Amino acid sequence: MTKITEVPSPFCGIGSDDLTIQVDGVSITVTENGCAVNTPAFEQAITDISPRVDGKEVSLEEAVNKAAQILKKSNQPVVGGCATDVNGMRALMSLADRNGAVVDNMSFTAAKRNFLAMQDSGWMNTTLAEIKNRCDLFIVLGCDLEAFSPRFYERYLWNKESMFLDDTSARKVVYIGKAPSGKASTSPKKTKAQILECTDADLPEVVAVLRALIKGNPILVEKVGGIAVADLQVIADKLKVASYGVVTWAAGALNFSHAELTVQTICELVKDVNASGVRCSGFPLGGKEGDQTANQVCGWQTGYPARMRFSSDFPEYDPFLYDINHMFDKGEVDAFLWVQAFNTSAVPPQGGKIPTIVVARSGMVFKEEPEVFIPVGTPGIDHSGHAYRLDNVVAIRLKKLRDSGLPSTAEVLTAIEQALVI
């Protein structure tokens, strides 16, 4: 048995780096600082160690050659998932470039809501370090932060030491939209978060009214979305006197039509507070299963986030046209490669009779067996690597914890690309 301390996690998005892991052969147990997100992800057992072609176990070389044959014959291949580390994503991009494929990150439909707002009018966002050291008012819009990241409050709001705050337990927390599912938002002094609940459908109107109140515009109704305008005025006033207010949201939780407009309203609200002479920042939540990593690698290699096509010998970005779900519906895909090195529950979307290659974490179970399945190691468990946390400013250095014998995503995708040119 081996005890490993200060283990960083690629699963929670916030870059938890203080886990203690017990390794017994290929079995892993989280013994300290685990949570509902990290513990089951680290402790998942290895079940598949051999690649499969048409459901039969084969060598890695045979599986790679079969995958290359499928991609060679295709006119419009698609690479989906993009759930891997930096090197895995670089290999994915290289393979897509070589084969003229469409690349679509599995989380992009949600992330698109942020990108559309950022590209149209920009935003003013902060980092986890700034929240930890400066934030005195924290507002959560339309999401359950505790379910997203169980240790967020422990590590970044109720931290014992802060560079610019004397008492972090005096921070104020406000929820607008969804109520928290647990008690993590309650301060060490037992002060509970202020909660203004409304439905998802009413959130756009509530956020718009909050922005209007910050700008000093008159509101002619007493309630909006079931929330008293007077209560929203209190929140607006708090933002305008806070030393460092932070407004957070999760694009994936804003599951309603034209949610990008609500994201834009949030971003403009933050700008309005700053225009009044008070510091305020936005903070979009994300970063799980490599989605920030995928977009970062795509960004520095092409200038675009991860929804693009390479068949014209240069990257073409279109957040609507290259949605693989729409492409499947329209019958535009003739070969599909799914990459998911973190989550065995994130199976590839069913493509009917489309030849499918799955490069994924050991243990993935399929309703329909793909033509090729290659189990790979998980970054931060089976091999070292790098993954970006949700604020995009830090690439976490992931550790290798065990010797599973499983190849990395980068090794497999590089081998497939090399087989394409043979």
C-alpha cells in the first residue's frame, strides 16, 4: 500500500489539490478531503484493460488499425467528447486536422452561452485566488453551487486566512434562483445565505430587473418572478457598496431558450457596478471533465473554442453548424470518434449505424457496442498530465498514482493518426 498526499483533482473543476490517496495495486481509496464529486471519480475500479473490435478483445495495434481504417473511409468524420488532458487534446486536434474532422466538446452547448456573450460584448471576470483573498459579497445566480462543487465554500469563501480580509466568515452570500442543496454556504459563524427563489423561466426577467435597479432605472411592479422588487433593491444596494462583489453562474444550469442573453445581462450588470466606482467581477462556473482544457488548447492552436471543422485545410468555427447532435439528426456524419477519459457515464450519443470509435476510461458500458473501444488511463490517476481549472488561469499538474498498464489518450490518438498515413 502507498499513501500519496497533496493529490490534485481533474474532476471538480476548482482544482482541489489537497486530497490524500491510498493506493493498493490498482485500487484507490480517498482517505482525506474527498467529496461527492471527487471520491467516486477517483475510486472507480478498472474493469476493461483490453481494446475491443466488434465486441471481441484484440491487441492495441489491431484496434488502432481498425480505427484508422474507419476514419480513412469517411467523408465527414466527427470527434466528440474532448474530455481529456492537455496532451490528449493536442493529439485530438492533430488527428482532426489530419483527417478533416469536425471537433465538438461535449460541454459546448452549455459553454456556448458564455462564448456568445463574451464575443458580443466582453466580460469582466475574476479568479479563484481573487475570490479567496478579496470577495466580501458573493452572489450565486440560477445554480446550485454546492452540487456543482461541494468544497467550493470550504476552500474559497470560508478559508481561514485571506490577504485582504480580516474575517472571512463575515462574507455575505446571496442565492437568486435556485436554493442551495446543503449547508456549505452557511458561514462559520452560522450565518445562512440569503435566498431569493424563482423558477428558471423567470430568471432572465429577475436578472434584468436587478440590473435596472443597479442603474437606477424605475421599476413599476412590486414583484418579478415571485421575488419582491424591494428585496432585489437590497441586493443592488449591497453590490454598490461592497468592496469586491462577485456574481457567479453556471451556463450549464441556464437550460432555457436564448440563455446567452441572460449571461450577457449578468456580464453587463457587473460592468454597471464597476461604472459606479465599485469593484465587481463575474465568475462563470465550469471546468469539469476537461471542458476548459479542450477550449484552452483549441484557443491557442486555432484562435477558436472547441466547435470547428478542419476539412478545408484550416479551422472553421461555427457554434451552431458544427453541433454534432444536429449533424447526427441531419445524417451528416459517416464516422464518429468519442473521447472521454474521465467519466464512464458519459457514453457517446447514439449515432444509429454510424461506425463509432470510443477512446474512453475503463469501465464504460454501452447500449450498443461500438466498432472499436480502446480503454485508456485517466489523467491524474493512471498518468501525469495537465488540466485547466474553471477560472482558466492555472493548469493543474496532475500526478500519476498507480501503474495500470493503460495507455494515455494522447498515445492512442497519436497512434491512430500515424496509422492514417501508412
